[in-house]
Amino acid sequence: MINIALPKGRLGEKIYQLFEEAGYECPAVLENSRKLIFENEEKQVRYFWVKPSDVAIYVERGAADIGIAGKDILLEYKPDVYELLDLKRGICRMAVAAPKDKIIDPRKTLKVATKFVNIANDYYSSLGRDIDIIHLNGSIEIAPILNLSDVIVDIVETGKTLKENNLEVIDTIVNISARLIANKSSYKFNTECIEEMISKIKPLI
């Protein structure tokens, strides 16, 4: 039985459909219930729903053999897992945004509001830029409006929220999408099953 951690929400449902099309269906997954674990003995798969940011932890710790995590999570937390496949779903980008027409003094320490502390640190280190990180968990767009920060580092999908708050993207750090990841030990012992699964999913991407 291969244990698969799916991220809760729309992305997880899209990813499940990918697995279903590949022949690993488990219809109960999409039922409107409070159940979190679903299995299909015939197909030898067990799915469970977890918070998107927790998928990598379940996989790294071996509670799940494989899972689906955003590239942002993998870059931010650097879990000790194998990244096997870009599923080309949940496409967006990690970007730097600032208020429109804001002039940023390159000589001053840049105040950066973000929940992606490691990604922001890595990015600005590569530029040799001094920064002051302000770690926030929500409503990051408000930080530069209230002069808490000069810029924000966040995920941008359509850019609508930025526009509504008079912000604009000034740099793209990295493109983001959902990735299929595997527990290293599980992959070693179930290489054949996992690789067969990948070979069936690849043509559907």
C-alpha cells in the first residue's frame, strides 16, 4: 500500500484527479465528508488530506511514502526528501513587490516583510544586499502601505491583490508549481511501484 499525502484544497483535488486518470482512483476521496484517510485495496493506494505546508513533514518523517508539495515549501523548509516530478499544477511565482513609484535607496538596509524567511534571505544574499526581515504570517500586502517594510516577498498568482493594494512586482525570484516528492527510504524499498506511478502520470501532465 502506497501512502499518498494530498494538500487540502483546490490544488489537492486537481492533483487527485491526475492520479485518478493515471489509474489510481479512490472515489471516496472527493466525497463531502470529514474523513481524512481513504484507501483502495485493489489499487494498493491510501490517500490522506493534510495542510499544504505539512505535506513535506509527513513525507520526510515517513508517515507518507509520497506527497505533493509546492516548490515554495521545498525551498523554504528544505525537507530531506526526493523531488521526483514537476506536476505543472498550482503554477505561480515567488516575487518581490513594492508600492508603485516607490524609490528604494540601495544604500539603506532593505526592510522585507514575508512569511518565506529562508527564500528571502537566500535571494538577497545572492545579491549581496543587506536586509532586515520582518516575519509575518498573513496580510503581507499591508506592511509596505503602513511603512512597516519597503518591499514584500510573497507568492503571486494573478497579481490582483497586489494591484488592489497599489503594489507591483519588481522582481521574480523563482517560478513555483506542485512537485511530487518521496520519502527517501520509501522510494528505496518501493522504487518499482513509485516509478510505475510516475510513468503513468507523466503523459497526463
